[in-house]
Amino acid sequence: MISKQIIIIPFHMPWDFPCDYLKQTAITLAKKNKVFAFHIYEGITLFSLIFRPKKRALFFKNLPRRKNFLRFIPVYLLPFHRWQAIQKINYWFSIQQFKLFIKFKTEKKQPILWLFSPELVFLTGEFKEKVLLYDCVDFYSSLNKKANQVKKKEKKELLNKADFVFTNSPALFNLFKNKHLQVFQVPQGCNLNIFLKTKKLKTKKNYSLNKSKKIPQPRIGFVGNIDHRLDFQLIKTLAKRNPSWSFVFVGPVYKDKLQAKKTNLNKNIRKLKKIKNIYFLPKIEKEKIPSIIDIFDCCLIPYDIEQQFNLYSYPMKVFEYFARGKPIVSTPIKSLIPLQPYLKIAGNANQFEKEIKKILKNCWSKKYIREQKKLAKANSWQAKIEEISKILKSLLFNQ
């Protein structure tokens, strides 16, 4: 792994977001480097900091410190942050705060700016970084035409400015390999400490697990955000055709305003909740997810591939399911197709039904389970960071 570097990782998602690749990347890099997590979108207003004790207490609580790892949450100077013009001013002040903060922490070393999202391309150059690294884990797009045009522009700008582009899937690599001179495919990233080593939890003190145990078998499960990405028609059709199967969805409802409206998210969730064999469980702590996965007879990845974001995605949950040795049926996401036969691909409700029936009838192959766990290990966070480090050392640091 690269070492003794100053690395800045701007966060475009909350610290506790279910898909935690930002957090895991920062924690892994901090083993041998000094890492700063810049939470530009999670600031607290000056008014709240002074006059609202509960928010003030939460602000300081959310600033845990690890060895070589510091989180910076800015103070927004102006109230009414929900207004776009005010946001821009507050973000500018946030950047100045962060620059002042790292000035006394970095010994004037030039940092590596490790960007995940093109929407934060406006930060490039602000920290006089020696390397701009684009860690591309998703195909950023929107169902809203205007928002999608903005995302395309941001992506193009980041590709033009980045020194290196690292993609976590063959689909993304193929998309970008002709758009930048330094594009590399690296492992996906999976928290093996949780998903490979966790033993089954007892249900006595765990409401979610307790409740899930009472759900009739067979249980067909999904863990993740309940959002616009799901193929609601597919789920509804499968549930209605197979009333003896329990479809279990574990996770929070996440609403991207523009895309939730475009896909009628609220209406679709209400419809699913009316179906008797569909169960929704609330978000649970990451450490308890493996034991929830353990009670599933089959795992689902029912993403709507009409959405470009889904078609070119590489769901982290695949390797989390693999680590628990679970059979999976997924829509034809480009990067998952090569993982057959260790997961099953289905293009419509009929094919999903057929594959799930086969899985329920036959025991999942022990050979498949062994191979799944090998694939999970090959896609650990450590493996990903080591691969990126190897490339950086050879091309940049001449090591």
C-alpha cells in the first residue's frame, strides 16, 4: 500500500450511508497514510451551533478521531442553507475552513485528492493537490434530463482533470478506457471483517432479526436502499405469482427527489406494502446485516436496468452475499453477467421465477459457495487499495 501520503477524500454521501465505500476507503488508507474526510454537505449552521444544544452535541459527537484519520464537518456561516444561492456561499466558506484546518495538519505536504463523485469536481485545484485520482465506482446519471446533462458535464470535466481513473468493474472500464490515457480496473471492495467472519446472531436482543425469523420460509431477500433503482413491476409480479414465497426487503427508504418523482417511488412502495407476502424491515447496523442475509433462502438484485446507472453498476452487495455463500438471482447488470454460474441472471419475471424455483428445489452447490468466498476475498477493500497503490507506485512514485 502507498504510505506516508496526505490524502483528502471529499464525501458526497453521509458517513453512515448503507453503501459505505467512502468510509471503507478512508479507513483502509489511514492504516499507512494521513487521511482527511471532508464532509462538505454535512455542515452545521452557525445559528444551530450556538443556539441549539442538541445539534451542537451531535456535531461534536460526529467528529470521532482515529489514528491518522480526521473527519472535518464545516460550519455554515449563513442561515437558510436550503436556498441554492446560500448553499454556494456556504460551500465556499466551508472550503476555506477546511484549507485552514489542513494547513496545520499536513506539514505543507501536497495531498492526493481522492474523488469519487463528479459532482465534487469544483473542489479540484483547491488544495494544490499533486495527484487527482478519480475512483469511479458508479456510472453517474439521472432520470431527470436536466440533471443528467449536468452530470455528463461534470463527468467530462473530471475525466479531463484527473491524473488517474480507477474503475471497479469491467463495464465501467470498457466505457472509460478510450476517454482517458490512464484508466485501470481494480477490485470492487467488500468488508470481509464483517461478512466473512461474523457468526450467526442470537435473536433475543435484535428486533429486526427476531421479526425476520417469524417471516415464513422460503425467504427471498434484498438488503440495501429502498429507492428508485428497484424494478417495482418485477417485484410485484413475482410476489403475486408466488404467494407462498416471502419477499423480504431490509433497509431504509432513500429518496433522491428528482428520481423518486420520476419513478413514482412513494406510490410504488405503497403498492408493494399492500401485498401480503412482501415484508419491509428497517435499516439495521452494518454489523448485523450478515445474520439477516443468513436467514434468506435466496438473495435478489432486482434493479431496473432501463436506468443507465443500474445497467453499469457493480453492486457491492454481490460480494457481501457471496461472502455468506448465498445463491443470488439478478437482473442482467453488465458487470454481473461474467460472474455466472456463481449467481444467476434473469431478464424477466418468468426467468426469475424459474431460477428461484431451481434454487429452492436444489441445495446450493458447495463448490459454488467456495468459489463465491474466493471472489469475495479477491474483492476486499485491502485488495482494492493494494492494487491502486501498486499502480501509483509504478507510475507516479517510481517504487
